[in-house]
Amino acid sequence: MADKKRRDAGYDLMILIPVILLIGLGLVVVYSASSNLAEHRMGDSYFYLKKQAVFCAIGIGLMILARYIPCTLYAKLSYPLLLISGGLLVLLLVPGFGRRVGGACRWLSMGGISFQPSELAKFSLAVYVAYSMAKKGAKMASFSRGMLPHLMVACAFVFLILLQPDLGTAVIIGAWLMILLFLGGVRIFQLASLSLLFLPLLAWLILKADYRLNRWMAFLDPWEDPQGIGFHIIHSFLAFGSGGIFGVGLGNSKQKLFYLPEPHTDFALSIVGEELGLLGVGVIIVLFGMLIMRGIKVALSARDLYSSYLALGLTCLIGLQVIINMGVVVGLLPTKGLPLPLISYGGSSLVVTLISIGVLLNISSRR
């Protein structure tokens, strides 16, 4: 019995409690932010809430399953996961499979169910990079053995994601890979040189697409064109400003009434700021902070290098998405179509995030 307890420490409440609270808050936010939009589009104010509740049930079920799957199995499946993820990204380019929304083809639609392959791709990369870095060990300091193989795999995924197009996810993968390679032992000089090499490419990608350039201009000075390119971010500012410390009350947001685009997805935190005020936003920040800090602690105390890298990779992915989404809605970063994990509406993001949480719970139980 004592040996079994040493092998499995049960559920880590410092991970589980913030996650459950964030999911609950997310359901409330999704309904409040989307009810008017759902009534207008679908004739059912509960439409998005009901779908999000189904995603939550699926995600929690898979989280519990992932909690009991040994991490060694993910290591064995790292290459098949890469092939499946890459195949799904390629499938988006095949006419008849991808669903185009707002000029971007990011969703596979099969049997009435839509799925975003880039979410699975991020998880697959986390599994692969963790396995590969742990296997290489001290050889990570070598450019040909350490940086180059991981860079080639990530660039292949980034290229397919840019074809959708989805620059935001591509940037997240790039930034995330730099952090993981640094933690894995790649030399700072190599990472700095790579960053300088890719900055002109990033600038070119922004300049070649008018909508990306407009987002950048709106980030620099949204008030120059308040009725045009600066409209959305200005109304995000108005949402936070109207909310003050205590908010205008749950369900009383004005900015969700067709001012903010998709208020239940990218700008969900703006609605929280308006309805629940600084206190509501502060609670969400604290819960995410607890989750991320616990994820880092789990990684540092993992029983093997692979588990440590996997926990760090998954925690870093969640943390980067949180930071970028929050930075966007308060005007610290250019607008990107990225959801707030566990809060924003979206099945693919929610389900894959909960699977990642399940993996973290597994690693935590076997420290």
C-alpha cells in the first residue's frame, strides 16, 4: 500500500482547483458574452453555452483519461502524433475538407463537427520536443544535433499553419520553441542569431497582408482611425474603462452588443472587465498564475528529464496563450485571433488544453 502511494499521489488540487474554477467562470462568461449574438444568429440565446458545455464534458473526460495514461506512452507516440497532426494540417488545403471563416481556412469540418488541427499540432510538438531533447541530453548544445532537427520539424508545421493563414499561432509556436530550446541547453548565441534571422521574415509577412498591417497600425495608434482599424481595440478599452473596479454587473455589458467582434472568443476578457470589473479580471489572473506556477513546480520536481520537459512545454504553451490574449485585449500587443484558454468559447482549444492538464496531473502524481 505504501509503495502504491509513492507511485501515485492522486490528483494535484493545486492544478485541479484553478482549472475547475476557470472552466466554471468560462461557461458564465461565454453565456453572458454570446447570448445576444446567439439570439441574433441562431434564434437561441443558449446556443454557444450548450456547445461549450458539451466541449467541457468531452474535455474533462479526456483530461481524466490522460491523467492515467503513462507519460512513456506519449514518448512512444511522439512521431505518429507528428504525422497525424501534419496530415490534418495538409488536409485543410484539400478542397472540401477545410471550412473557411473570415478568409482563413483553419477548421476541418466532418459530420457537422469542426476541429482546429493547429491545436493538436501544438500538443504534438510539445510531446516530440520533450522526447527529443531528453534523448539528446548534452548533445543539445550542438547546432546540428540540438537546434536544427527541432527547428526543421517546427518550421514544417509553421509553414502549413501560415498557409491557412494563421500568423498568431505560428508566432506562438516560434516563441514557445525558443523557450524550450533554451531550457534544453541550446546556446543563447544560436537562439539570438535565429531570432535576428526570422525578424525580417515576420516583418515581410505583416507587410504583405493589408489586414495584418492594419492591425499593426491600430496597435500603434488606434485613435487615428477610431471608426475603422482602431474600432475593435478602442471598444475593448471602453469595456475595461466602463467596468472600473467592481464592474457594471453580470450580463450588463454594452460592448458585447455588436461592438466587439466575437466577444465570446478573442475578447472574452474584455467582457469580464466590463461586467465584473478589475476584481473579476484579477481573479482570473490569480487562477492562471496558480496553474502556471504549479505547472513549473511539477516540471522541476518530475522524476525524469522527459516528464520535466513535457510539463514545461505544456505549461509554457498555456502560459504564452494567456499572456498574448491578455496583452491583446488591453492594447499591449497587436490584435490576434487567439482565445483565452479555458475561458473563451472554442471546442478545439478547450479540449486540447484539458488534455494537457491531464498530462500535467499525471506527471504531478508520479513526482
